[in-house]
Amino acid sequence: MSDRELDAAGIHHPALRSAYARCRQLNARHGKTYFLATRLLPIEHRPAVHALYGFARWADDIVDSLDSTDTTEQRSADLDELHHRLERGLRTGDSTEPVVLALADTARRYAIDHQHFSDFMTSMRSDLSVTEYPTYADLRAYMHGSAAVIGLQMLPVLGTVVAREEAAPHAAALGVAFQLTNFLRDVGEDLDRGRVYLPTSLLAAHDVDRDLLRWSRRTGRRDRRITEALAAFEELTRDVYRQAAPGIAMLDPVSRPCIRTAFVLYSGILDAIADDGYAVVHRRTAVSRRRRAAVAVDGLVRVAAARVRKRHSPRPAGFPDAGHPRPDAQPAAHPAPVEVA
């Protein structure tokens, strides 16, 4: 993370600067779409977003990493330890763990509801034992903690031009839409983890079950029934994007290009999956570099225009939420020293 980003965000303590830099490193290694979109945010907001997503990535890696040889029991113990550190960090504003320290600082600066983090950890824990979801309603209950709350955590950082409560359902829906996209893209990898996120009822409606998915994964062969089930899940996901879309206009104008770019790129993954013949059981589909670059350029143009408009349009009286930290939100006086690899 550049010194300019940290300086712009008012993050000066060396331990906090190292902690935020660690979060950025975690994000840079994962999620090209997310990381590209983040670069379009106002510079002073980027550290907070890296803290929120860095923590989510860290927890997700404990649960899901295919490179780890840890047993379920060890993953559970690691998740317990992380949850303990999280609760203590949110309570005290301090932690010896860099990612928790940055998260706690961000939560305090933007007055983010701590319940969102507790709900997130609950969903992470369910991934250790739950391997399928009977209905879409069951999946949505899981995604409240794993995805919807991510959108809700982001909202105070992004800022809104309406009451936050009005924008919240759309922010939650966007988090869900992004995760549903990941579920469709990662069907094969999730099978390798022993999980099927596509609802059992949706699969059964197309005469698909886990055994058929495993057969297709193992043999590399296609089956019309699987293709139809994946297409149905795609349409379900697109409906959630439609629910999320009105929320973009509710954001602070300088934040809109970032979220619009993420919206376009993530929904573009659905287009790429369809164009690839729904081959996600066998391989991961990605948006092409050319497409990402074109969307990024459009985002940069929109960022420049939004910043010009903001400079020439003073915030009107009663502007509900500009996406800035609380004026009285200060970091802990003496954050614990941390070591960043």
C-alpha cells in the first residue's frame, strides 16, 4: 500500500500502516476483479476496503485453502482463535495480529456494526461442516453472513446520498450477487472440497445430483442436464444483480465508478461462463484481460468526471452520508507492535 493512500486516510502510526499494508498484500494475491475495481476508489478510502476484504480473505483461506493439509479440527481451532482475536480487537481497538488490527481500526473509524463481523464468522464456521444446501432459502441464510454483510460493511466506507437504510438492501444484494457468481464459477473447485453450493432442489429439478457432478468432473464429459441446471443458476444470479443495480446511484458519486466497475466485471463472468458453454464443472472461467482493461478505462473516465463534479459542487446541507470516518473516531493511542512478513 502506498504512503499516499495511508497518508490520505489519516493512518500514521507505524503499526497501523504495517497492518493495512498486510491487508493489501492479501488482496493483491486474490481476486483480480476486486483489486482492479478498488483502484478506482478515492485514495483515502482504499485502506479501509483492503482491511475489510483482507480479513474476509484470511478467514476464507482458513476454511477453504486447497493448499493446506490441515484437518477439519485444526481449521476449526484456527477459526476459533481468529474469532477470539476479532472480538477482542473490536472491543479494544488493538491486536497483535495485523489483519485484525486494521479491521478493528476501520470498524471504529466508520462506525461499522460489529454484528456484521459476527455473522460473517458464523457462516465461515458452517463451511467446516455443511456441504450442501437443500433449497435456495437455505443458501440465502448462509449468504447473509458470507456475502450480504460484506456489502453492509462496505456501505459506510463508500458513503451514500440517501439514508443508509435505504441503500442497505441493495448493498447486501450486491454482495450476494458476487458470491453467487463465485459459486457458479467455482463449481468444480468446490466439488474438490466436497461442497456443492447450488441448491439441491435446483439441481434435482434438472435431474442432477452430486454423483452426476462428480462423474462429469472426473471424466471431463458434459451432460445436458448439468448444463441446464447451471443455466438456471445463472438466471437466478442475474435476478439478484437486478435487485442490486439501483443501489449504485445511491452511493457517493466518487464511489460509484468503483462499484459500477465491479458490477460490470463480475456480471461479465456470467457472460463468459455462458459463452464457454457452462464448462465450470471442468475449468474456471474468467473475464478476458482485454475486457477488464476496457471496463477499467471506462471506470477511470467516470472517476475523473465524478471528481470534477465534486470539486465544483459543494455538498448540500443535510447531505446524509459522505463516506468519511466519524470526526471523533480515533485509532488506539498505542497500537500493539506487529510484524508483517
